Amino acid sequence: MERYAHISKDFRTQTLDEHLRGTAELSAKFAAVAGMERLAKILSKQHDAGKNSHGWQCYLKKSSGFDTSIPDAECDKGSHSDAGAVYMLKNFPKPLNLLLAYVIAGHHAGLPDFYGSGHGKGLLERFFDDGERLKTELLDAAGEYANMPLPEWCTPYELTRFYKEYTKEYIHMWGRFLFSCLVDADWLDTERFMKPEDFAARREPMGLDELKRRFDVYIESKRRSAPDSRVNRIRNKILERCIEAGGIAPGFFSLTVPTGGGKTLSSLAFALVHALAHGKRRIIIAEPYTSIIEQIAKVLKYGTDDEEEIKQMKERGECLFGEENVLEHHSSVDPDKELYTNRLAAQNWDAPIVVTTNVQLFESLLAASPARCRKLHNIADSIIILDEAQKIPAEHLSAVLSSLKALVKHFGVTVLLCTATQPALNGEIGGGSAIVEGIEECTEIIPDTAGLYDSLKRVEYRVYKDDITKKASWEEIAGELSKKSQVLCIVNKRKDCRELAKLMPKGTIQLSGFMCGEEISELISEIKRRLKLGDDVRVISTQLIEAGVDVDFPSVWRALAQLDSIAQAAGRSNREGRLEKGEIVIFNPESEPFGEIKIGAQVTTTFVSRPGFFAELSPKSFYRYFRKFYGDMHSLDKSRYTELLVKEAAEGRIQFREFAEGFKLVDTSGQKTVFVPYGENGKLGPELIERLRAEGPSRELMASLQRFTVNIPERLLNEIYAKGGIEDVHGYYVLNKIFYKPGEGIITDSLYNYDKDNFIY
């Protein structure tokens, strides 16, 4: 009797053999980049072996409508991945058998744990009786697949070689890579049969050689049109140095360039040259904030982030890389403005240039779910530009650095750490029991970083009232800011932003996480417009504007925080060097920071208190600051990376799911997401919310609504809910419009009672 893997809505059938062969071909192709194509092929040929059972075949035929006469008693959906996992456990030596079993067992439900926990059954419970006897009866469902002989190459030596070259620190990443190859191949082969129109729409990515040609034309045009200023001459030197460094052998690189030094385009120039010199497949740019991503993605797509210029360039067909070659993957992407092919590419990052968030990158690298892990094999043989590298949360340094080192050592990845304030990531990092092994070798692209800093100094730092230990009231700061026609003030918390903005003159713009992404983007565009015209513009913001957003104020005020944050804030002043010196004022607000900001502010205070500190600010200053900052952290491994993924990995005992559930690069515990009715015309918040109410959730609708979300403390949500300000719409929280005020965001009388309030991500 013919066995089927899939039956389409129009009753076309794909046999099980066809699906296993198709998946094996794709998976082997994906795994070849790391030399694991033979193992990938074996995994693929066993991954759906459980579908061979009579009960599962009956279930498929009846549930698809292919044969509705089958009695329910004969149908058994069961777990069709168990048989393949047991095949691996039975036929391969330890611990390789466990590592392969994880891959097949998790290809639908997600990578499991070795030990059972609150996150599901472990391998021991699932496939062994009393933790010892293998449940070989689970192979019965596979029929002839259970007796599939191993290929001749499967000698003890070869099988041991596959994982022996990996230290125990990286074994889990080895398993994730194979998991990614299997999942993407499985889903693509299924799509090829079930949704051939989607499969056909997936295009072959444009080659990086063509993108390099376009980039060269763009840069030459930009150079010709740029004024011959001192700042632009320095930017050109940085660009040339990055192009020269592109030929250096792959590995870790750092690009330490002061703010306003043109590192976005220079880092891309390095990546394009490096990719062509060493056969890399794609460039992945990771940013800490979505506000930065939107700006950078526009520059990469069109060559500018100015909306009017973008409109003109699209009309003339003169875009830089074009929308089809730059994939934005973050929560604020509007699917209505996104190419359909890019929405498909977002599933597995099959695009030449990917712009994403640190959260998306690292939580995918260390995920357990098939959907998130699917893209991992496309990270191999790529270049990762980790922009604003200092924004990696210190409490997760252990997991992040280990993952990056694994990618560089075993998966052909080059990592570029790109920032004006380079963190100290070499040698032993931390202190006491919180020690992390840093990066052994990292090539700095700029040979004289100290000299570069001196040549690009365009601002003058000063401490408010010359005493960083003296507290300043919001009324005091508001009075100073109100005297200036163009000024930016950056504070640490959302409620600080609200309090200070209330004391400012009418027309002051505030930016904070109490606003949805759509409004934040619109306000940043308005700020740029006013600055360009020379109009008055006063802005009170959380740190969402601090790094990477190209605004240029004559005066910037910064609440006491981490030293790198102060330097990043300085990058929003006198960027183009039009003034003799921009002004940076650091003040100590009455409002206390918390978490990493508090530790960083304490370290900063000790440095800033030294006479002449800012006059001598240099890359060495930041190195010393980060050494002290990491040393003062209580933990650099909050998610228990070593305990759950490394400690027993050599024996194959890995807690994939438990770790993934606990690893959140940005801590949103105690926070709830609400949809807000911002906007009045077109497909904005109110209309999308009405669609949710009428139609229920869909993937496309929920993606569109992401631009209209705000995260708030759960206690605040409960309070607004009690006042009738929030309703439950198909399981999602929707805010009443009277609780959202354009220009301020979410409003409620007791907003200020929530002291431990996240700043912004």
C-alpha cells in the first residue's frame, strides 16, 4: 500500500518516499557549508519515518478529506517523530545518538531537554523505560524504515569525528545547525508540494558581486557631491581603511570609530569586499533598537533615509540595493509595505543582506523552536556586523560571546564589532565567580584609534554645575533646556521622560517606550525635518534616539548613565562639524536608575570625578570603564548558559528547551503588550484593531499591529483594565483611545507609581 506524507486540498498526494528524498536533498545542500551533508541526509531520511504507521496514514487520509469512510478508531495522529529518534538512539554510538535524537524528536515541537522539567518530557522519559531500556517498540511504526542500513561511511572513526572536533562548549551549536538544516528542508519540501506558488516565489538571492558594484557607484557619487570638509575627509580615510581590511582572513574584527565617523557605510564596504574575497554568502547587520534598523534599512535600500528623496529615487529607479535585496526582520516591519518575497525570505533569512535586532539574532541562535531555528544554517558562511556592540546586555555576555565564537570557529562566520565605544571583550571578563572567557584574537581595522578620536572631536563635555554627585531637579533641568532653541535631552526611564516633558514649553517633542513604534518613527522624521529647516526643536527622549539615529543638535543633555551611553548621546551633537564645538552636558537627576544602568552610572561617577577626564576621553577610557563595569556585575550568565548547555554536553545531556525558555536578551518579565489605537487615516491602529475585532487574529494582521504595540508593567495594565481602559479582543489586550494621547503615548494618573520601569528597547 502506498504511504503518503502529505495530501493537498485538491487531493494531490506526495508519497512518504518522495518527501524523505526531497527533504534529504535540500538538507544535505544546506549542511554542506559545515561539512555535515552526510549526517543531514541520514536525519532527513528518518525524520518522518513514523508516518509509515497504519494509524497515522488513516489519520492523514481522513483529516484531509481524501477518505472520510475510515473509522475514527483506526486513526492515530500520534508523534511521527518518535520512530526516527529511536532509530538514532539504537544505531549510533553515544553521545552522537543522543545529539541526533534531539534533532528528529524536536523537528515539529522544538528541541527537547535531556532531563524532564516543567518545559516537557526529557529524552530519558520519552524514549527509555526507567531511564535505561530503549523503547524499541516505538520503531514498529516505522516499518521498513526501522531496518534501513547505515551507509558504508558510518565507521566508528567517522562518526566520532563529527563531534570530537567540537569542544563541549560548542556541541549544542553543532546540534542546532543540523536541526536548522532539517527543519528548513522539511518545511521547504512540504511547501514545494502543498503551496507550489509560494515555493516558486522564492527567488535566488542577488549575488553580492552585483551589490558591490552598485555600492561602488553609490559611494563614488556620494563622494563627488559631499562638501570638502574636515569631517568628510576623515570619513573617506575610514572608508578606505575598511576596504583595505576586507582582504584579511576571516575571524573577529573590530571597527572603533567615533560617532559621526561614517561607520555604517564603512562597515558595509568592509563586509562586501570581505565577502567576495572569502566566498561569504550574506551580510547580517544586527542593531540594538528598531529605530536604528528602520533608518539603516532605508539607507541600504534607497541610499537615503529622507522620505522625500526616497520617493524621488523610487520614481527614477535609482535605489541603492533595492527593496528586494534588503531583508528587514524585526517586530516593527509593516507587512503592507513589505515585498511578498521578503516575507518568505524572513522565514529562513535567504537574502543577501539582512537587517535585524540583537534580540532576533541571539534568541534565534539559542532557540529551541523550529520556526526560530530554521534560519540558522543561513547564518553559516556569513558576515555579522554587530553594530553598537557595547549594547550587548552584560548579564548575557557568557551566552552571546560563546555563540559568536562557535560561529567563527566552526561555521565560517566573520564577526565585526562595530561601535564608537568598544567594550572590553578580550581575555578574562568579569570578576569573582562571574568570569567569562572573552575573544582570543580580534583584528582592529583602524590602526590609530586614539588619533582618530582626537581628529573627530567635535563636542565639549561638561558636568552640570561641575559636580556629578550633586542631584538636579527636573524643574531645574527644564529651566535650562527651555533657554535653548534646539536641544536634545536623554533620560534613563520612560517616566523620567514624561515628567520632564510636562515641564517644557509647548511644542517640545517627547520620545519614549510609552509610544508605539509607528508614532516614534513619525516623530523622528519630524525632528529631522525641523533640524534640516533650522526650526526650533526641543526633544526629551529615552535612549531610543541615542545610538545610530542620525540627528544633529547643537546641544545635548544626558542624565547620568553608563559611560558609553554618554558618548553615544554626544554623537547626536555637531555630527557634521558645522559648529566649532557642540555642547554635551551630563547631569545627575533626582530619579534613581536601576539594573545595569545603575551599576554603569556608579562606575561612570568614579571616572567622571577625576579632573580632566573628558578632555582625555579615548578608546582606552572605554576599555578601562568596561573592565570595571563587567567586574562589578553580579553575573554575566543570568540565563545559566554554562549549566544548561555546556556542563554535560560531552555526554549529550543538554537542556535545549529549558535554556531557551529562560534566555531573554531583553528582560520583559512583568511586562504586558497592548495594542494602541494610534492614528486616524488609512491602515493605522484603529482600523487594524477593528479588523482584529471583526476577523480575529491572522499572521499578516498581527504583524501589521506590531507597529502599534506598547509594553507596560503588568500592574499598570491591571489598573487600566479595572478602569475599563483595556479590553480583551480574541486574547489580545487592546487599549481604549482615551488612554492614549498622541505626543505622549499611554496616559493614566498613577503612571508615576511604577518606579522600576524599563527604559526602551
